Amino acid sequence: MKATLFAVVLSLFVVSFSAVAEVEGVSETPPPVEQIPSKINLNKADVQTLTQSFKGIGKKRAEAIVAYREKNGAFKSVGALAEVRGLGKSFVNSHLDQLQSVFVVE
């Protein structure tokens, strides 16, 4: 009996507190909107951007990507990263789906 009475009183308190909070303009803050980051353009990204873009691409690999791009021109596809010395076909082939979700060629 005491437990039921306590539950009823607690329920009334919660309902009345919610009503008062809405009347006073206090409401729950909406969850933050998750922004979908835009893809990184392989033909424009600098070393710092590339270094922070994908696990497995550190400073040396980022420098190799930029050097390859400067020497050979723009990338025609994300898969062309396999031609970059220091990345190699094995790395690119095993991570191609993830690389394509991060990078774009424009």
C-alpha cells in the first residue's frame, strides 16, 4: 500500500514538473544534428588534410600522395592511389571501400 501511494505521488510530481518546465520555456535540448562530413578531394587536399583523413595514411604517405599528384597530374579515380609509392596495391585494394567513402576525385 505504501509503495503504491509513493508511486502515485512520484508520478504526479514528475508530470507536474514537466508541465511547469514547458510553461516556463524550459525544455530538453534537441540532440545535435550529426553533420555528414564532405569527402576529401584527392586532387586538392594538402598533406595535413590527407594525414588527418584516414587511418593508415600518415605524414609520409600523405607526402607521397601529393608528390605523385604533382609529378603525374590529377588522380582519375580513388583506386589510382595504388600507383603511389608507399601506399601500394595491397593497401589500396584491401581498403578501397573505406577509401572511397572518405575520398573523391573531382
